[in-house]
Amino acid sequence: MEPAQILKTEPNPNIPPFGPGDTVRVNFRIREGERERIQAFQGVVIRLANGKGPAANFTVRRITAGIGIERIFPIHSPLIESLEVTRRGSVRRAKLYYLRGLQGRAARIKEKTLPRRARGQATTSE
């Protein structure tokens, strides 16, 4: 029997579909003693791991003051208040570990372009 069958995980409704290369803003609930606050972390998704099971997680990377910071968030965590996809990235890899060795303009990711019909340039059938 697989762990996914034993632990029935319900997907967090606050998480829309996203993938590697997307820039996301994750609002994560943090408990400090008896106080609870929400901390926003924005960066590029460099990997999705462990599929859709109970151990599924994703890694977000950002560069602050020249130092790379990565945080791993569990997808099924009830502590994720919301996830907002701010930019869709066009990448050809599932794991973007190569970004760790790049800085500045070299670490940029192209934005995903929408098909013509989705952009509002629908063809006329007259």
C-alpha cells in the first residue's frame, strides 16, 4: 500500500497550477510563540518534487543583496495562505538548478508567450 493511499491529502485550494520557471509570491503563515503572522516570499520556482503525493513540495529561489536564498514549501501544507503566480516563465528543463551559478541578467528567464487566440487576436471566420 502506498503512503498516498494511507494519508489522504486534500489539495490546498489556495494554490493555482504553476510550474518551474514561474515567478510566484507565497504567503506563508509563521507562528512565533503565541503570535501568528504572514510572511511573503517571492521568487522563481526552480523545482517541483515528489509529484502529487503527501510529500510533494516546491523550491522557490530569490536573490537578496547578492545572496541566493531558497525556501522549500510543502504543497499540501495548510500554512500556505495563498500563492500568486506573478509571471509565467518559458523554460526547457524541469529542474532549474543551473540558476544557482548565474547572476544578474544571465539568470533571467524568458516570459511564456500566449497563443494568438488567447492574446485577443482571434481569426475571423467570414
